Amino acid sequence: MTTGHVFIAMSLDGYIAREDDSLDWLTPYHAPDKDHGFDAFMDSVDGLVMGSGTFRTVLGFGGDWPYAKPVIVLSHSLTPDDIPEALRRRVTLSRETPTALMHRLDAEGWRRAYVDGGAVIRSFLREGLIADMDITLVPVLIGRGRKLFGEMDLKADIRLDQIRVRRFPSGLVLTRYAVSSHPASKDA
């Protein structure tokens, strides 16, 4: 089956966005000549799966749509009219469960899906659909916002194996974790 893969930045205090979904705290670390591993990661996936909050945030960046690969937005609130006309060939909506979506993507030939957005990542983790996570720790404390990991209704602990740690001159630290056990594969 298609495997899920995460590549996300997190503040030192565990947030992936401010309460208003702003990512302004990442701006000092973003430069076109410094991708911190993102380009290689994007080359390794067939497309993206994100939630509606992440989709709205990316739309709010303005300018060109940053993804050349297909994007699937998991949402129960968005409608096709919420997708800008210029993106309708590259962005689709789905109300499927993570497992149903991954089965469909597998039938469509996807091998690796980039899973993005806090709630979507947590739902894929709960269903045992994440193979590995690249988490970039950003040396900033933002105090409050949207947590990557918070309370999760798990059947069992999710065990992670640290695969690699890479430190960048910018102060960012990228850690890759393999998900070694999945709660969906355990007895309750």
C-alpha cells in the first residue's frame, strides 16, 4: 500500500503554526537557496495529502502555487468552488478516511504520499499510515499556536526510531524518525 511520509518544521516549544495559522516565525529561516532537505524530499513523493487549514495557509502565501505534484485536500468543509480555477487540475478534495484514501492512491499507482498538516498527520499516525517523519526543529519559542503532537486517542504508544540527525548552519536541526510501531496494528 502507499506509504505516508511527513516533512514539517516545528518550533522548539512544539508548534507548527501560530493560532491564526501564520508561519511568520519561519520567515527568518527561509531562503530560496536553502531548502534544508525539502527539495530532495519532494522528489521522493508522488503527491501531497493535506488538510483544509494547511491548504488555506498555502493559498494565503500568494504568488505561484508551490507544488507541481498532485495535491489532495482532506476536508468536510471545503467544496470544489473553494479551489481556485487555476488549481483545479492539480488540487482535488476528498472526504475519505486516511485508510480509504491510501488504498485508492495505491490503486492509482502512488507509492509515497507527503502527508502535511497537524490534524491530518495525527489521523494518519492513528491509522498506522505514516512510515517516517522528517521533523525540523526551529530554534524559536512562539509561546502558543497549533501543536504538531498533542492529545491523541491512541490504542497503543507509537514507537519511533531515530534514523538521522542533520544540523544546518541556520540553527535548524532535521531529525528523521521511522515509525517502528503503529497503534492500528496493536490490539486495544
